[in-house]
Amino acid sequence: MTLRRAYRGLTVLLVGIFLVFQISAATHAASYGDAPHEHEGSICVIATLAEDDQGILPIAPEHIAESVSVECKWQKSFTSAAVVANQSRAPPPRGPPLFIQ
């Protein structure tokens, strides 16, 4: 078994486990809802963990500081340089060897 094949197998396994857990959580939520409940006398762990599914965001400040704009008074001078064509001589064209002619 090559390393690439083992890596692919591990990836498929992890994706499969992830999908199984997602599907089981969705079916559990559809069956019992968000209310706290018990399974055979013990508190449901899934419902307990799902209670804190939303994080608390900080309160936005009432006064947002004014944005400061900076104006640049110095500008680099732009000069358009003329494009100079290449004046060098190209190497002579190559042809077939002389002994073939």
C-alpha cells in the first residue's frame, strides 16, 4: 500500500466519521429539539453541549473615532522616458552545415 493510498483512505475515514456525527446530531435535534432532556435517566450530553453554541460578541462602542485622512503634498515627479529600441546586432542566422550542401 502506497503512502498516497493510505492518505486517501485516512481522509475518507475522517470525512465519513464527520458526516456520521453531523447526521446523528441533526437527527437528535429533530427528535428532541433544543429543550433539556434525559436519556434513560441521565442528562443528554448533546443538548448540554449545544446550549453554548453562540458566542457572546462585545458591545459595539457608541462613539466611533473620526477617521483621519492624511493628504500627501509631496508627489514624485513622473517623467516619461522614451522607449529606446534595441540597437544591438543579432547573431548571424544559422543554416545547415556546409558539408550537407
